[in-house]
Amino acid sequence: MPGGFLVKLPQLSDQERAEALLQALAARAIRSRAKQDLKTGQLSVTAVLDAAPHEAALDRLKVCELLEALPGIGKVRATVIMSELGIAPTRRVRGLGVHQRRALVDYLGEHS
């Protein structure tokens, strides 16, 4: 590979691959449940942000998906909100700074 680096991925055994698959499915289920609970109002954005440091699956949730799970917010509005708050479109919850978290909660509180 000219000019680049060749990274060799680790070879997983069938058992390791099966365990990784189960972990991925569990993480998707947690994120899906959180988004459903946001949609129905059973969970708040603040609760998700507070739980994220203790739950890796929520920590990996994209901020745009978090916003889109809220009632009345679609892809366009989520993009506008993130742009207004200076949050990159690819940002995940774990990548939000303290000020971005506060700005997001404040914005949603003012505009709900």
C-alpha cells in the first residue's frame, strides 16, 4: 500500500466472534430502547447524557440519532440544532464536552 499503513486486524476465534456479535447486539438493543424511551417521553436527554459514562452503548450513540429520537425533531432540525450549538455532525455522546452538553440540554429545554 504506497504511502499508507497496512493494519492487520486480529484473527478472532469462532468463540470470540460469537461473543463480539452478542455484545454488539446487546449494545444495539440498549441504544434502540433508549431512543424509543426518548420518543415516548419516558426518558430525557439529560438522563441519557448522565447514564452514558456508565453505559458504553449509550456513550457510543450519535448525537444526531439522540436528537432525531425526540418528538418533533427530524434529520433537518437535528442538523440545524447541532450546527447552532457547534456540534459536529458525526459527534457521539461520549465526544460532547461539558459546555456542549449544557448547551444541548438548555437548548432543548428552551425550545420544547
